[in-house]
Amino acid sequence: MVSTFTTNKAVEKPGSGDYPGTWDVPVNANMNTFDSALGTIQAISLAAGSVTLSTAQARSAFINFTGLLPSNVTVTFPGLSSSPGTIISGGFYTIQNQCSNSSAFTVTLLTTVAGQQFISCPPYEPFDILIEGTNSSQAGSIKFRNLGRVGTYWDYAGSSVPGWVINCSVPPYLNCDGTTFSSATYPALATILGSITLPDARGRARFALNQATGRVTTAISGIDGNVALAAGGDQSMQQHSHGITDPGHFHNMGLVSRNEGTGALNINSFGGGVTGATSVAVTNITINNAGSGLSQNMPPAYIGGLTLIRSA
């Protein structure tokens, strides 16, 4: 009988009666395949440009890309081939993009299956990927594994969204800039946010929900701390006015008179007899009763970069 091969790693399955006296040939080859899938590290240079992995390279669990990138390059995993012994249609990999010039160019991973999802490699750090197998409706797609939960935030120190994020067929992160996104492309994110509008984190600090504490209120801050993604506030205290009322005042005083017959002085005391009063007077106190502009309301701070949200 003729040998057949497993779907994902092309492990040979000898037919009944095959390899009489030479059974070690397929067995040893299969052991090498298992060993590669469990522990072999493939170092692949991309200095010459894009490559297509061989069956042996694609069997390895760990792949390191090296060399000086000459441009944006692609790395193609063999997939869904009809040739016996070359079917590499699914699996898990740990990848490291250790190429120089990664700040200028990207390394994109895809399979031989046209129209399926592909990703680009974060530079320098190891990451995990999943290649969908033949039993999937998205056979041949490449996706990130363990990159983070959908809906979590990534505070990124750079000034723009990284190229490896943008160059994925479905970017795994979106910039929190208040724009809208497709619920068909990002159904989980739409469910978490309750809308298709991204948070607008530009130039804003982030607070957690009140969770029944009443610490951030519309009446005081202008922001409803009970509503997720509510926004507002200002870096300056608002202009305000001060007022003063000075109605004026006077002092009572007793009147002094002379008795013409005796020459005696008569003084009428306060509260009895005839009294007089001084003229009304004001204090001449003045106050600037209108604000002359906005007051600084910014605590010590630094500008950290972008806030992105895990989207898929």
C-alpha cells in the first residue's frame, strides 16, 4: 500500500506491508518531525528579501528572522498543498523578528492560501501565532495568539500607530481617537464598547468608572463617572467673577449747645435728646469683579504617546 501523510505536519503514515526490513526509514523521519515541532529553532535571514518556508522549516515550532531588511518583506508558510509530504496547513509557532531596520520596514506573515488573514511581526520581542488548519472556515489564515484580551488598552510610547499593526489584514489594535470602526470586522470590540465609536483618548487622562462611589459627577466635573466613555473637562479653570457691595455708612453724634444765660454747655448723648449725624461716606474699597482670563488647572504631567485598544 502507498503511504499517506498527516494534515498539519506531513508526518508519514506507512501503508500495511510497506517498508519491509526498512521500517526505520519512516519511523526515524517521523521522530525528527516531532522533534522539530517541539523544539527546533529555525534562524532564517531576510537580508535578501521575501522568502517561502520549506516544509522542514515550517515544521519547526520556533522561528527567528534575522538580517538587515532591504524593504518590506513577506514570509510565506506552505499551506493546503495537494502534494504528499508537503501539507503544512495549521499549527502554532513562536516567532521573533530580530531583523535590523525594523523601524523602517515590516515583516509580513501569510500562507499560500489567497484572500485569508495575515499579520505583520512586532520587532524584537517573541510572540505566538496560530495558522488555521483545513478543519477551519478560515483555513490558511494567520492570527496572533496571547496578544491580549479584546477591549484592553495599550499605552504606547510612540507618536504614531506602529507599522506592524497597520500592515495586518485585520489590525489587532486601533488608535483611541474617537473614530468609528466596522462591527463586522470587530464584533467582540463592538459588543464590549456597546457602540462602533472608539474612545477618544487624545490629550485626556483616563479614570475608572465610579462603580457606585459617586467620585466623578456631572454636577462638579461636568463628566458622568457612571457612564463608560463619557468625556469632558478642560485644562483651564473657567473664568469667574467676584462682587462687592458698599452701601456707605455714617456715624451718630451728640449736639453741643450753650446756655446764653449761664454760659453752661449742654451735650445731648447718643440715644437720647437731639442728635446729629455725619455725612454718608463709602470706604473707597475696589475689587476687580470680572476674571481677566482662564486659570491654569494642569497638575504636573508628561505626554506619553498613544492609547490603543485591543481590537481583534
